[in-house]
Amino acid sequence: MLVLLSAILVAGCTNNAADPSTTAPTKEVSIGYMLWDTEIASANVLKTVLEQEGYDVELKVVAVGPLYQGLADGQVDMTISSWMPTSHASYWDTYGDSIDKVGTNLEGAKIGLVVPSYVTIDSIEEMNSVKDKFDGKITGIEPGAGVMGLTDKAIEEYGLDYTLLTSSCSAMAGQLTGAYADGDWIVITAWTPHWMFVRFDLKYLEDPKGIYGGEEHLESLARLGFKEDDPEAYAILERFHWTIEDMESVIFAVEEGATAEDAAQAWVDANPETVNYWING
């Protein structure tokens, strides 16, 4: 009887431990972002913080249009990669009614046409007069990026006799690096913050027509209903805010050879007060 009773008690304990109703549910969240240096940095920092709070985080790499569509369709939980008010304005016009605008996470950003400081023009209006120096080309990034659409508009509005070359963020940075080393003229589609402005002496060309807008900021967005589904993760997203200097430190660490995960973890470890506020308010 004692042996039988012991077996029953052991079986009972084992069954309770295996009962899924007694185990905590897995917390899962997805973050959508583009493969831009800025967004790689911010997405990995937010991922690190959420994982610290027990979340299983999926990073979803998408182009700009699919990012907004994914948020609107509920396929992506959140992003911190919305460039406003100019760069992504067309996407917001299309999908904004179906997306939760959570708040601003970084201020002081900028987009436009950028040249090395040794280039002797200062305005987009002067570009046609030195077309040969630039070989009639503007080095761009991925098609669909906000800055690319605005550059198409700038070419039209300023009557530029230039071809906009599509490539990728890394290819554009590589072209700049090579040209800068040789002292060659190059004009690129660019944005701040970026490690290029830490490494090289660059300047934005003046934009008298205001095609690229003024100061940009980055906004955090979420799918509709995410606040109700996961108030804890939503609160962290809502409080997520950092500076250009913060972001550039992560970007530059990656450029210097650190993985995005290690650079993010190093920043999180070095900024416990900020991270604590994001988590606990």
C-alpha cells in the first residue's frame, strides 16, 4: 500500500508539473525594420531590452512599403523605423488609418543630398553647373526608400540633368568611402544619424525648394490592438526614446566590426538608467 501510495503521489506531482495550465505562456513580439544602419541599431537595442524582460523577439526585415502594410495587416507588432514628417509621408497617407502611432523615439534626424565638404558647391541649384564633376550621377540606396522618392522629385523640381542610381545602403556607403579616399566628387542620398558623418567630413546641399523638408524625427508605430494584447511590451515601446548620439554610438560600433547584437548589448549595459525607465517608467 505504501509503495502504491508513493507511486500515485509521484505520478500526481509529475502530471501537475506537465500541466500546461500551470506554466507561464511564452511572450512573443515582432519588430519590423529596414536594413539601414539606423534601423539595425534601434531594432537590436529594443530587441535586447524586450528579451531582458522575457520576450521571444522576432526581427522582421522588410522594405519600407511592406513594413507599413505589415503593420496595417497585423503581420508585424511594432516598428521604431517611421521617418516623419516628410520621408515616409506617402506611406502614412496610405496606411495611417490602420496603424497605431505610438510616439516619437528620436529627434533631430535629417535627409537630403550630401557631398564631401571639399566639394565646392553648397546648393542643389548649383548641381547642373558641375554635372561633369559628378559624372551626372546621384548615388542612391534601395528603391522605395523615402529619400529615393524625394530625390526623384528633386530631379524634376530643380531640372537636374542627373541619373539617380539605385543600390543599397552598404553599396552607397562603399561608393562614398572610395570617392572620399581619392578626393573625387560624389553626391549621395543620405540621412542623419549615420556613421558616415562620424568618419567623414560631409555636408548637406542646401534645398531652397524644401523638397526634403526640414528636421525629421523617428516615430514608433504598432499594429491596431497591440496595446490591448500586450500592454507590457506596448508600454516599453511607448517609453522608448533616445538621442542621435546614442544611436550613432551603436551604428559606429557595428561599422567598426561588432555584431549588431553585441553593439546593442554593450549600449544597454552602459545605459542602465535609460533602460530601467523604458521598462519600468
